[in-house]
Amino acid sequence: MINVALPKGRLGEKVYATFERAGYECPAIKEVNRKLVFENAEKGVRYFWVKPSDVSIYVERGAADIGVCGKDILAEYSPDVYELLDLKTGVCRMAVAAKKDFYDDRASTLKVATKFVNIAKNYYAGKGREIDVIHLNGSIELAPILGLSDVIVDIVETGTTLKENDLDVVETIMPISARLIANKASFKFKTAEIEKLTEKVGALID
Ligand code: PRP
């Protein structure tokens, strides 16, 4: 049995559809209820709906053998897991954004608001730029508008949130997409099953 942690929401549903096409269907998952665990014993697969940012925790600790999570989470938390496949969905980018009149005065410490503290710190350390990180949990775009920060480091997908708040991308830090990840011990003990699933799912990705 392979235990799969899927991110709850639109991305997870899209990824499940790919798993289904790859031969790992689990019809019970389509029933409208609030269950979180679904199993198809015949196909040897069990799915869990997990909060997207928690998928890597379930996988790293072996509560799930494999899972689907964004590259942003992998870059931010560096979980000790194997990255098996780029699923090429949930595509967006991690970017620095600021108000349109932003000017980077390198004489002073740059105030950076973000949910992704480690990504921001690593990025600016690589540029030798001193920063003051302000850790927020959401609506990051508000920070430069209210003068809480000079810039933000956040996910940009369509760019609509930035546009509607009169902010612009200053620099792109990295491209993001959903990845198939595996627990290291599970991969060792269930190599054949996990490799077969990876191959079948991978064949459906362009
Ligand atoms: C994310 C991100 C941006 C927005 C970008 O927020 O933090 O705010 O999506 O998408 P766009 O470029 O298509 O507008 P999310 O919806 O995850 O909510 P959050 O405010 O809790 O971060």
C-alpha cells in the first residue's frame, strides 16, 4: 500500500486526476463528504487530504510515503525527502515586489515582509544585501502599501494581486511548481511500487 498526501484544494484535485489517469484511481475520493482518508485496496493506494503547507511534514516523518507539494515549501523548509518529479502544475514564481516608485537605497537595511523567511534570507545573503525580515502569515501585499516594509518576497501567479495593489515585480527569485516527493525510508522499502507510480504519473506530464 502506498500512502499519498495530497494538498487539499484545487491543485490537489488536479493532481489526483493525473494519478487517476495513471491507474491509481480511488472512486471514494469523489464522494461529497468531509472524510480525509480514502483507500483503494485493490490498487494499493491510500490518499490523505492534507493542508498544502503540511504535506512535506507528513512525508518527511513517514506518515505518508509520497506526497505533492510546492517547490516553495521545499525551498523554505528543506525537508529531508526525495524530490521525484516536477509535476509541472501549480506553476508560479517566487518574486520580490515593491511599490512602483521603489528605489533600493543600499545605504540602509532593506525591510522585507514575507511568509518565506528562509527563502528571503538566502536570496539576499547571496547578494550580500543586509535585510530586516518581517514574518507575516498572509496578505503580504499590504506591507509595502502601509510602509511596514520596503519590499515583499511572495508568490506571484497571475500577477493580479500585485496589479490591483499598485505593486510591481522587482526581481524573480525562482520558478515554482508542484513536486512529487517521497519519504526516504519508504522509498527504500517500497522502491518498486513508488518507482512504478512515478513512471506512470511522469508519462502523463508533458
Ligand atoms: C498567494 C500569494 C499572493 C497571490 C498571488 O496568496 O501570496 O497573494 O496568491 O496570486 P496572483 O499573482 O494570481 O494574484 P494566497 O491566495 O495563497 O493567500 P495569502 O494572502 O494567504 O498569501
